[in-house]
Amino acid sequence: MMNYILQLRQGVFALAAACGLASPRELNRTHVVYKNEYGRAVRVSDLFPYPRGAERVTQTARIAGDNATVAR
């Protein structure tokens, strides 16, 4: 089990580096692409957009840091 976790962590860090990011924590839904049945790559953020206003709350929380709490 420990080897699986270490390999998974290594893979996630490699994906983040391939995206030009310093850490996997910087990954967001704009980095994920889905290849549809026609062979076209579509961003997940385009397939499943946030409801109105939710994107702003997410960006504010990300800017404020991990310890930020967002009132809903």
C-alpha cells in the first residue's frame, strides 16, 4: 500500500510539472481535458462550468490561502 501511495504522489507531481506548476496544489479544473467520442479534446471547465458566482468564490478562497473560510 505504501508503494502505491508513493507512486501515485510521484505521478501527480509529474503531471503538475508537465503543466508548468510548482506543486499539484496549483492544479485546477482548467488543467483537465476530456477527449470525447469524436476525438476532440474539451476542457472539463467548459463541459461543466461553475454556477454563476461560484467561480468568484473559488478564486477568492484560493487567493486568500488554505486557511480561508468562505461563508455561504
